[in-house]
Amino acid sequence: MTNYHFNVVDRQGVIPDEEGTNFRFFSQALTEAKDSARDLAKQLLANRTVLLEQCVEITDDSGRVLAALPVMEVLRHPNFPRFQHQC
């Protein structure tokens, strides 16, 4: 199993996921990132925060970014959001 971290990135900086979560497959980490981005979008909308630069990035234990998902992408393409290489 691999430990993946789901950091929240915005123009203020990075909120790191210190512990991470273990998954057997990377596809499970991608699903977790989509769920996290959706939850973050709900929170930001409830607080009437502008959704422009928030992003969920998946990193490994060494801090290497494996994939990134802008929050706006899950709103534009809820079923099949496109991941990027970085936020």
C-alpha cells in the first residue's frame, strides 16, 4: 500500500495533509482527491468564497506532486474532472 497526501493549495499557500491515507491503487487516491475537491467546493460556496485558485494536490511521502485537481474543475466536469500535473 502507498501513502498519499491530499494538500489544499490556494494563493495563501499550502495546507498540508501531514498524515496522508494509504491506498492499494492510485485510482483510489484520485477518487479521494475528487471527493475532497467537491467537499472543499461546498464549504467555499457556503462561505461565499470565490472559487478560483483552490486546488487539491496528491503527493507521495517525499512531497512529489503526483496529480492536482483544481476545485473549479470538479464543478465544470463533475463526473470526469481532468487532473493536472500541478496546481
